[in-house]
Amino acid sequence: MSERKQIIPKYGPFAGMRVIDSGSLIAMPYAATLLADFGAEVIHIERPGVGDTLRVLAPFATEDGKTVSTSWAQDGRNKLSLSLELNLKHPEVKELFFGLIKEADVFMENMVWLEKLGIRDEELLEVNPKLIIAHISGYGNPRFGGLPEYCDRASYDMIGQAFSGWMGLNGEKDGDPVVGKPWLNDFTSAYATVFAVLAAYINVLKGGDGQIVDIAQFEVQASYCCDLYTSYTMAGRVNTRSGNKSAAFQPYGLFKSKDGYDVALGAFGPGVYKRAIQAMGLDLEYFNYKDCSSGIEAVASEKGKELDAKTIEWCAARTAQEIEDAMAKFKVPCSRVMGAKDCLENEHYRKRNDFIKYEDQTLGKEVTAFGIVPKMSGTPGQVWRGAPALGQDTNTILKDLLGYDDAKIADLKAKNLI
């Protein structure tokens, strides 16, 4: 790990790692949050007077006339906010930005239009040969291949789900495709970014040079499509939407309980199937695995349909808790579909300390938010501070990391560059 002056407290496995990021909504900033949760010092560059677009994503919480996006309060934590007009046509900005790059291990961005801002990978690697540069975009960076006109397209989470083929697999058989929420492709892309950045960082720690990492959101989501492509190339099969149920095995899906909950219940394979039938008190010899759950034909058979009807009937006669208890007794995966209130009041969540409190810097108020994942025994992550107000750390970063004095900072402010 790099030995250098840090602004944030030292904690977690990434202590000493410094990340500079620029962009907004949602994949790249969330990847930075994941690194920050485990000790990386993240300097989040935001445009003066504008900030990360996540700050204006509804819904909002208001306290004493101050308003903050609840998404920003959750996912903007553990970062330093640097207010900077990031356009290198301004010599002062280029000096400042290159100064940060010299002191960084990683630069991450999802702005796409870097050339217009004068930001070029080759120059950044000249400034810092050990730097890891991560580009996150909808269709990828053209230096890694693809059609330039596609790489130049605008994109969002939903577009990545659509272009990857993922969206076509989700929804009811005769209904419309369904978008995975909230921001599924953004979050999967964030984890892919963290994986790639850490892989490149390990290479640097082993003595290697920095490099460029390209994360195309559609490719990330395509990698989650399991057998979508091999089913087509190897078996000539076009996988399509099947709703919440599986066409190949059962019971599997959402079932309505007596007290109005949707309950997820799944039994894949002969062992779990047997336990599910026993949990429901059904005749295992009659509703045997071969006849009812051994494949597409079995599930679609008359006896397979009869079992589905029996499962629906059994669940409808019981509360969600009774269904969960019965399935837990026989080690069959099962859970009611939880809402925020259910999760916050659930004792298992509480015993795992999954909800934590920290002070949001915009409201100046303690908030309850979801905590750190995953858990580690030796170098756990933590939240050292809630999401920052826009530009909250600008002066500290310029003085402590770059050695700027008050006069130089005042000049940048006068030119509306910070």
C-alpha cells in the first residue's frame, strides 16, 4: 500500500489507497463507495454549484429547511467532495488535477466526453505510470473494440439491461419485458469495476505498471445471462420470459399467503423437492420428482400442474410466518417478500448490525442507513462520515494534499473553477 498523507481515518483492507473519481449516476460513484467503505480515500470531483446528479434524485428528506436525496445519503458516504470545474483547458485546473493524479492510485470516471475536457489516458499515465484508469460507460471504450458509433451512444442502467438481452428474460411469459430495479445494471457494473480495479491494483503492488480498465455496462449484464447464448449456439433454443416460475422444476415462484404476503419458495433438485413435498404434507409417492419436477415436460404435465395448484392452495391457507416455519423445518429455501419496514424490524437484520447510524453532512442530522457488506473478521469496513455536502472538502484537499495557500485557493474561487 502507498505510504502517504491521508485526510480520512485509517481503517479496512484498502487503507492507504487513494481513488480520484469524476462522474455521476450510479455505477462509477457506487464502485467508489464500495472501495471507500473498506478504507480507500475517495476524492469525488463534482462540478461547482451542480454536484453529482445523484444529489437531485428523488425521494428527498428535509430537516430545518435543508434537503438531501435519500439515495445520496445512503451511497455518497465515506467520500471527500472536491468542487472543481474539471476542464483542462484551464491551466490552473490542469495543474490541480495532475497534482491529484500524481498522488492517486486510481482514477475512475463515467463522463464519456473526456477528450472534450482535455483528459487523455496517455497523459495521465505519463504523470503517474502506476495509475489505474477505469472507464465506465454503456457501450465501452472504442480502444477495446466495438463500433465507434455505439461507443459514442448515451446510455443508462435500463439501456444496458435491454441491449444485453437480460431484460428479455424478465417478466411474465405473455407480458412486457421488466426492468430490474433499482438500477440493477448500475450496481452489477459497480461490482465489476471494483473487481477490475483491484485486479489491476494487485498487479501494481507486485511491481507492474498501471493500466486502463474498460467496463461496458451491457457486457457486465450480459455476463449475468447464464445460458442465454450457449442455449442458442449449442441447442438452438431461444430462452424467453417465464415469469417468476421456472419451466424446468417446481415448486419455484411466488405464492400468496393467507395474510397477504407474496412468499418466495423454491425447490431445485430431487433432495430439496422431497423435503418441500414433506413440508406441505403431500403424498411423495404420488407427487414424485420424476413425474412432477424432473424437467420441462414434467412441470407442464397434468400431474405437474396439479402439484402447482396444491402448492398454491397450501400457501393460501397459511400465514407467511407459518409457511416460512414449515419450510425452515425441512431446510427448504423460503422467504416472504420483504419491504423496508419488514427489514428494519427483522431480528436477523438487527443481530447482524445491518442498519447503522451516521451523520449526513447536508442535513447535519443522524440518519439510519444500510451498513457495510461484506463482513470481515480482521479488517472490517466502516463509515467514518456520512455523505458530504457539495464541495465540503475542497479547501482541505487543496491545502493538505497539494500544499495550496489561501491566496491560490482564493484565485481559483474568483475564477469560478472551484
